[in-house]
Amino acid sequence: MTSVKKLRLDIGPSTLDGVRFGTGPDILVMLPGLSLKGVWEAAFPLAWMYRVFAKDYTVYVFDRRAFVPAGCTIRDLAEDIVRAMEQLGLSQADVLGVSQGGMIAQELAIRRPDLVRKLVLAVTASRPNEAMERALGRWMELARREDWAALTVDMMERTYSAPYVKKYRWLFPLLSRMGKPRDPGRFLALAQACLTCNSYPELDKISCPVLVLGGEQDQVLTGRASAEIAERLGCEAYLYEGLGHAAYDEAPDFNRRVLAFLRRDTLVS
């Protein structure tokens, strides 16, 4: 496997961590979703999970800023990615945004189209909905109570499909013990930031090719949230039947679909 390099960038209001791997000539920027852990802690698993891109791309996986103040918005987080990309000299990159990362990616493509060549939006939303408010409200409640074990279990149960949860439930106690974030306040602020996403009225400003991928059974943001983005953009879309918010992790063809779109290949239906 290609070597993995950890990055720490000074973006003005804070620092921003990232991971770089791959040897390809093109640039792929990946923006993951809300998590209890940072990308540095998951550097090698990320490189392994997305190794299919390493031949064609130099891949950058960007975290959120280290210090996230109360009231931080999705647009603020997108500005952080702009600063990071400019600092690294990245432009006309292909961008894959997952969940909260997809919310940020939408703002990036709207505000700075010069930085985005192609865009993949996975299990994400362009505006709040009842399911999002319910899920995030529960997670923030558990975080305020510092019940990290219950939070980890709730995130797993809402994110993964029922068969997956049944198969791997025996791992939940171990994952629960590993769940506490280094900065609980940061998780709360990032969860609250999701509720500020509101790119729907401006989606028509996205001018690059877009692929939307979602899970029909998404209990966090809903499959409908993915579908309405695709309808608004009139772009390619695929919703995984029987999968939920973790379709990016569970679907065996997810990475191949993304790579096929980025290479302009024909997607298999």
C-alpha cells in the first residue's frame, strides 16, 4: 500500500489536520462525516478503505478545524477547506463529500467553483429535515451527558443497516469504550453545525458534474435528502436499496461507482 502522510495546516482561526496518500497525477479531496475521532487516528484505515483511488489520485482527507467555536456553520467549515486547499496549491480537484462532508462540499462547489472539477455527494443533505434534527438532537443530548457508550451505540444503530448491526453488535461494547472524543465540546459544535446547512436554494450555482449517492433506509438524513439534491441538480444519482447512512461503508461497489464517475466511465445500474 502507498505511504500515508499526516498533515497539519495553519488555517488562521485554528489548525486543520489531514491525511495524504496515493501517487496519482490528479487530486481527490475527501471530506468525511461527523465523527467522534479525527482523521489522524484513522489515517491507515482510511488509506486502506480508499486504496482503489491511490493509483489515479493523490488523495487528501481533511478533518474539521481543531478548535470549533459554538455557532460555527457549514459555510465556516467550507471556508476552512478553501484555506487548506489554497495553502497546498490544490485546484480543480475532484471532491468526495460524505454526510457532513457532503454539506461542506456543496458550499465549496457553490462558493469556489475554481477549486472543484467533479463532485460526489454521498449520504448527505442540503437542508435540515426532521430525521436529521431528531438524530443530531439525540447525539447532542448524549454528548452533553457525557454518555459516550450510549452515543456510540446510537450512532452505529442509526448509521448501519439492520443486518450489519445484528452481525457486529458483539463489537459494540469495545467500540463504546473507545468512543470518548478528546474534545467533547468540539463534537457538540460540529453536530450543531450540521443543522446550519442550507445550500438547497443555491444548488443551481454548482456548475461541475455531480454524482449523488445515498441509502434508501438512511435513518440519519433520509434517502429523500439525497434524492432531492439530485432532482434539483438534474444530475446522476443512485440510492442503495436496503442500506442506510453507512452505504459508503457497506456497499461493496461504492468506491467503484465513485471512481467510474470520476473517470467518466458508464455507471453500472
